[in-house]
Amino acid sequence: MTPADLAATIPLSEPMFQSAEQTVALMNLVEAVPPPAPSDLESVDLVLRLLELLAEARHPKGVTEVARALGISKARAHRHLRALVQRGYATQDPRSDGYEVGIRVLTLGEQARERFDVIRAIRPFMAQLREASGLAVTASAIVGDEVIVLEMIQGASVIDFGVRPGSRLDLHASAHGLVALAFGPPHLLDVALNRPLRRWTPQTLSEPDSVRRAVEKVRRQGWATAVDAVQIGVNALAVPVFDHRNVSRGAIALVGASQFIPAEPSAAQIDLVTTAAAQASRSLGSQGV
């Protein structure tokens, strides 16, 4: 039993505690008891949120900024940040004293990414596709109910397209996502339509019926585009990659300006991406669909 618990069981009206000095001493004892430590689950959740905050930041974050974002005290934020620095999961910028993710996070991310056999299957054909098309190439995987970009190779264009590995793509607003809805696990369409359909641009599919029609079209033709769906002037041409069960595990896509990848891509572009996807699918044991 803690001192606070003991104090709570003793009524202050008992004769032995009737003096003012004894009452004050008892109250001081109660106030001196430290607050309960956060549970293990709360601590783990906080560390994970802290890592996500640093990973998503575009610039080093100060202790005050971290504390405000996580709703914790500056002292607690500083303790966790220092612990991450000591273990290599964060670094401190000597110029600004701000914190950002460390090399250990990158190492873990690379190790985890290698466990997705779909990227091992697609990677050998990404460079070939880039050389043949001159455009950027992306590879994605279906992870749970999400479509995650696993890798990107920049094209020959002077304009770079920055889709970072690890990025989550909206199922309704990306070529990779539409491929997943058309050829991935059947429940994904319900998942997508039960979420808010974020409208990135005026061309984003934001009505359930329009998403369903787009998915049916992708099933018929075997590929998907998403011109101007997230950013005006940008398009992607994605084709599914199948495993030995002939279930889509992800996709390979060309990404570029819509002047190079129109809403109706050329037959040559479709053939290039379809061929790369078929080669990757055979690496996963697919016998064709």
C-alpha cells in the first residue's frame, strides 16, 4: 500500500489527527507521492508516435515543437528524444538543436522492405522499364488494406517526381490504388468506399459510383491511369503484379507529366509496363490470368 493509499484510509476526524500540525504533515505526505508512471503500452505508443513525427517532418523539430505535437511535457519529450539519439534512431542538428530521424530507422526500413517478396520480384525489371521509356518507375505492394510505395527510380526528365518509398497511396486516387481495387483482395473496394474519398484535385474520383466504374474499367483493360488525380499535370500508368494464386500483390507503374503519359496511354507504353509486370509476376510463381 502506498502512502497515499494509507492516508486515504484514515479519516481526518480521528482524535490522533486532530492537531493542525498532524493534518498538515499528512497532506504534505500525500502531495509528495509522485504521480503513477505511464503504463508500458502508453510509453510504447508515445515512442512510436515520436518516431512517426520525426520521420514525416521536412525539417528538424525542437523539443518544444515535439512536446506540443504529442501533448506531453518538454521534460518528457527531451528524455525520449535523448534515448532515441543514444540508440541511433534520432540525431540532433548541431546548428538548430532540432531532432530528426537517424540512420538506424533507415536501416530498419531497408531490412523490412526486403522482406516483401513483391519488391524483389519487381526490382530487376524497373531499371529496364525506365531505360526503355525514359520515365520514372514506381513499385507498390498491398500491405494490409493499404497500397505502399516500395521503390522509385527517377526518369530521364529534368523534372523529378517525388514519391517517397513508404508513402501510402489513396486507393481511389492513384493508378496503383485502382489496380489494387480491381485485382487485389475483394474486400478492398468496401474499405475504400467506407473511407472519406479525399478530393485532391477537381479530377479526383470522389463519388462511390465513379470509383466503381473506374475499377470495372481497370478490370476490363488490365491497367490503370490516374491523370491529374492527385496533382495537376501528373499521371501514372500502373499494371498489376500477380502471385502464384493469381492475386495481385502490388503493381509496377510509369510516372510522369501528363504530356508524356496521357489519359489514354500509347500502345507502346502499355506494352512496356505490361511486359515488365508479367515478368515480375512469373518471378512470384504466377502462371498468368
